[in-house]
Amino acid sequence: MVTGRDLDISLNDQAVLGVTGKDGTLAFTRRGDLRLSSNGTLETGNGVLVRGQAGGPITIPPGFKVTINTDGSVYAVNPGQAGLIQPVLIDRLMMRDASQTSLERREDGLFSVSGKPPGTDIPASTNLLSLTPKALEGSNVNPMEAMVKLIEQSRSFEHQIRTIKEGKSNDESGASMMRLPG
């Protein structure tokens, strides 16, 4: 979904974003609603620090305007600067290719490499990773389709229960007819 917001990103293909979990270890996410914290570090919408290519946090100078390119490069410009404004490369987002790596969800909602100790990095890949700036990844669930399926399953369940009750009633009626008066 295109948002037009400079700090929103949508990771393409199987790319994941490297972040620092609350426990201080490397973790991964596809969440792209980025923001600047009060101390100028780049973080996700839920307050998790975004890592730069070298593994450290990305810090933006106060008052600078941030833009993110399709390759994950983070640029900042000083809007108060007179004349021709040149963007300055701050860092590059830590993006990893998860297409060949099995990930598991951690308790904090982030992802880690399956079967490896917390903080394990995804091995380097030759695939070129990209993102879509000023956009967010939408849900892969169509709410109308899900609701229609749920209603269909509910009706099917009710029909099966009704059939079982009718079968039980018929069985009891047949059993009572078969009893010999005694």
C-alpha cells in the first residue's frame, strides 16, 4: 500500500530487516513503519531499533529530513541548509535474504533463524535485495473472503449436527418400536 510517508518501507520478495530485539540480540522483521526515536535512532513502529549494514543502530542528526532508497540506503538532508541541498548517506538498512533460511517467530513477535542460538545472522546471499519506499506491506488475508468461508463452515457444521441429532432420534424411535411389550 502506497502511503507517501518518507519512513515507510515495504520489503520486496523474501527480504527481512535486521533489528535489535528488546533482549539486545539480532532479530528480523518485515515491519516497515519506521520512525525516529527521541534520541534520533531509526526504529520500527513498535520501538525496536533498526540495524545498519554494519550491525549498529542508525542515528539521524536532529532536524534532518530522511529518505530511504530502493536499495536500503538511508539519506538525510538538512532542510535549513541554504543553496543546493545535497543528501548525505547515513547508513544502509541491514536487509537479509530469507528465501533459503528457515525462520521462527520469537516470543516478542520478531523472527530468528530456526534451530540456531538467538542473535544468529542469516548467511550472505548473492540475491539483490530491494524495498519499496513510501509504502507498507498489506495483509495477505482478504477479510471478505475469510468471512464468507467462516460463514460457510459454520453452516456446514450446523447441518452436520442437525443430521446427527436426526439420526439419533430415528434410532431411538426404531429402538422403541422394536421393544416387545413385556
